[in-house]
Amino acid sequence: MKTKKKTKKKLTAPVWIKTPIGGESLDVLRAWQLNDAAHEYTEVAILRALTPAAKTLAEDNTALRKFLNDNHNKIFRKDVNAIINRVQVPPGPACKQPFWDFIVVHGRASNAVVIEVPCFT
């Protein structure tokens, strides 16, 4: 009886991708790329807004869902059905250069949860 060799997926570090949203842009890091085949879901991406206008767009569920789905090959493998929850971490000390991170968790049912995190310095 032949046994199959298990092949390991070669992991490459995710990189930040500048992605347009409503005349602004969000930097996107697809942390889920580090998932192995047995852990296809949950997918996690970090979106970084570098301007107050980009932050406002990322805080709007309708604009954010459209952004995620219009760029699904750049962010998640499947479209997001709904953003079902949103959490904001309380701000800490002021940043030297303000930016805002949005951690988006995309589950098997294609719903997403968004966690807004102020910059850390």
C-alpha cells in the first residue's frame, strides 16, 4: 500500500497592498495567507487608514462591505455577505502620525466582524 507524502504549503509573508476606496486608499495586509489548508477559515485582514477621510470610509459598513467585495481577490477569497458586528478599542496616547487599523475577521458563512484599533506608538 502506497502512502502519500504530506506536502507543506510554502508560506510567504504577507505584504501591505495599497487599495483604493472612494478617492482615498487603505493599506491591506492579508494575514490569512499564513493559514494552512486545514485552516482555510477564519480569514483575517488588517486595513490601515492613513487619512481621516479613509478612516471615515472604513467606518461606514456599506462603503466597507462594497470595498471588500469589489476587491475580493485582494482581500478575501469570497464576498462578504454582511458586517455583523463592529468593535472599537478605546484610544491610547496620541500618535505621532495618526493612522487607524481595522482588523476584519471573515468567517465561513461569509459574514465579517470589524475591530477598529487606534495606532500604537
